[in-house]
Amino acid sequence: MKKLHMGPAHCALILGDGSERAEYVCQDYILHKLGRPHRAVNIMYTYYPHDAEWPARISEAWKDRNVSFAWDYPYDDYPPYGQKGQPFEQMKDIRRHGQDVLLTLTLDCGLSDEELRELARQLRPYGRMMIRINHECCGTWFQHNKRYTYEQVGAFFVRFAGIIREEAPNVRTILCAGGVGEDGRLEHEDAFRDSYAAADLWSWDCYPALHYGWPYDIAEAGGGSYKANAIGGLTECFEQTHRRAEEITGLHRPMMTAEFNTDGDVTGPRMQGDSVVRFAHHWRDTRSDWFKAISLYQFRDRGRLGLECEDPNNASVGVEQPMLAEYRDRVLHDPWFMPEMTEGEETAFPAELRWGGAEDADGLAIPLAFEGTPEFCEMTVEEPVGLMAELNGRWFYKAPGTKTVDMMSAFFGRPLDGPTVLTLRLFAPPADGVNPDDGREDWLMNYRVTLHGAPKMRIRYEVPGVVR
């Protein structure tokens, strides 16, 4: 057995889970469908606590009103932040499954410093998370752009980012602004110059195809509110945008796209995945060292912007789209987008596992000798710890109250040709999804647990009986 370090991918993958267009899907389901965790999961919320309709979700409060555009509400139609235990229960679910949290939050630029400090303090136990503040801030559709000037939105970002840095140093801020225009300048460059300097990461939301009139019109050839863009033009704009942001700030920041997908309403579901794959492979093939993450919007969608479509008869059921297999097989499991695993010195039990986040964790690498493809493969851990385990390219979650995990699905699509030594990789993200304040100086950043004994493996090559 050796020590094992998990480091960042060349380009990380993030998955959107829930928005104005869909409800949150639990991470157990997503892990079974996709086979490995993402670097982070993006959840989307809004916070306008001084509005008359608050804390209702605005589409429910205004369900009898005549609304003809998705953003024609008093505040943005995301789930209300801080209501019914959310987003905190979702954040715990995400972190238990070996992923970091990306919180997209639209909020009132008129909130006081003390209100913002309280928001920031609430994020302290959730490790190395990211927050995207008032995204798409160069647009016209969100309430922060309808109620405030671009200069006021930019100043609010700087103010809130500074408060987060003081109150929750574990949280990194994302500025999601616009791209470079024909004049070579960023959209509303003067208004957001200080925001670019204050942010930890830069982002631009990017949709090769989008039916932006959904759900109030239908995208038909020759009609409807939609657009389509060439992949080459989008990647070139990213390069120009990053270069210009560096020029006006004198800083080198990583860039990402915090929302990305091709809308199947425009391309049809059968061609939807092709452009997504080509976009991802561009960054792989050019080996860009500054483009650090693609966040796919989203796992399940009521329209056609998801790996699954929500069943209109039952919101808890997803209908898999052709893009899911393309994304899973050609992007998610491509080595360029996977975390880097580095084996270290030999070690023994008891062993301490450290979880700093999906891009910085220390675990264990345990060799397992197989005679060939097994008929049964199960892992039993008696200790009440939470574990993420990877075997033969497939990841599994063991909850603290679970003892035995069936790992046979690691071989369903990848049988062994003969005798093979595989590595069982173990990591221990926070069992409850939060970092407890255990008195250590680094508790905001790191969670630790001690595993006292080796997992017990039940590997069998014969079945008890055969039905003839």
C-alpha cells in the first residue's frame, strides 16, 4: 500500500445541478450515471431578502401573473438562498461525494456589509468552495443589471469579494463578465476593471447554441428566439478575453466557462453533443495552461440543456439524452480532464487521509491482484467513515453508515483480459459534508480522518449456482 495524492486536472470539469430550469438531482444518482465525480458541482441561488415576495420562489409567488420571458420577475427565478435548509444540504451532498461546491448567487447589491458578512460566515465550513457573484454581469436580464448600473454592480463585486476574503478565506470568487468586442476591449471594461482585479477566477458563459426564448416560444427553422455560434469563434474570443483581462489588471488569473452547453432545442438532440466534445478537445489539443475549467449546464433540464431531460409526467425522472454518453466517454473520462494521481512512499494502517478538496487530497493506493474478470467484487469497511473509492476507472461512494459496497459495475463495461493487478484508490471527503472546527489551524481548508484497517475485499470467480 502506498500514499496517494490527488492533484488538479489540466482542465477541470464542473457540472451544473439545478437552476431556474430544473431541480437538484442527488449526487448518488449522478455518480452511478457518469462513473466518476466532477471537480465541482455548480448550484444556483438568489438572495433578495428585502423584497415583498421573499422568501417565496418568485415563479411560485407570481404563478398567476402574465410573464412572457424567463427573467420578467421582481427577482431571479432561482431557489431562494437560505430557505428549507438549502443550499446547505446540497452543499453537504456534493462534498460527501468528493466534489467541491461552486455556488452561483445573484443577490441585491443594496445589502449592507453586515448582511454580506453573515453570508460569508455561513460558507466557512464548506472547504475550498467557489462563489460566482451576480453572474453575466454585462447583460441586461438579471435583476442586478435592472436595478443597478454596471458601475454599481462592479463596485458591489469588489465589496463582497473583500468581505469574503476576510470572513471566509476558504472561498474563491469568480467574476463572470463578458467577452472582448470588435474594438478589442472587454464589455463594460471601465465598470468592471476593479472587479477583474478583485476576483480569483475569470469566467465567461458560453453557449454554442442557445434557445434563449425558452419556455415562452419554440425554436423552429426561421422562427423563435435562438442563436448558434461557431466553436472556433468562441475559443478565439476566450483567448482574446483572457489576454485583455491580463492587460488591464497586470494579473495572471485562470479562466473558465462557468456555464457551457449546446442547446438541443436548436441543434436537435442527436447532434447536440458533437460541439460540446469539439470545444473541450480544443483546450486539450492546444494544451492551454490558463483555461482551467468547463462547467456543463446542466445534468437534468426541463428543456434540452441537460444530459437528461426532465420527464414532463414526473419531475423526479430523467430521460437520458445522446449527449450523456458522448460527454461521459469522450470528455469526462479523457485523461486531460481527470485529476492527477501521484503515488508516494509505502505506508501501513492505521493511516491518516486528508481531504483538502477535489484538487488536493491525500489518500491510499492499495494493489489488488485479480485472476481475471470476477463474478463478485465487494468492499467492506466496518468503520463509520465516508469514502470515495476508485477501481478499474469507476468511482464508488461509501456513506459513513454503509459497510459494504458492490463494485462489480467497474467490470461491466471494462472486463479484464486475464490476470491483472488493479489499484484500489481511497479518499475520505468530509463524512457530514462539512469541515468541523477541530482546533487545527487549517480546519477551514483540510479535513482529516484515520482509517485503522484495510478494506475487506470479497472477490470471487465462481457463482454459487447456474440456472439452466
